[in-house]
Amino acid sequence: MTRNAPLPPVTVQMRRLADLQAWPWRILTKSERVERERYEIVASARHRQRLRRSSTEGKTA
């Protein structure tokens, strides 16, 4: 990988999530805690969906 490869655009939301993950010991404000919980719920739901989809694909193929 080249040294000056273009980085993907970092949105404010991505930076905020990185902040939350980098400082688990920091006392989160209520809105940050809610935001993190919502993100984790969405991520786990997506993961379960992916698992379910891959298992059904294996049966049909």
C-alpha cells in the first residue's frame, strides 16, 4: 500500500463511534450511551441476518 493512498472520507458519525470505542472507560453522556447501544443493536442484528442468509444459501446450493 502506498504511503499517500487516499483515505476514505471520515464522517462525523464514524469519528464519534471511533471516539466511543477508543474510550470505553470514559463516563459517557446519556446521548452517547444511547447512540452506542443503538449502533451495537443494529450491528448485531445485521450480523444475525448475515448468518441466517449464509445458512439458507448453503442449503439451496
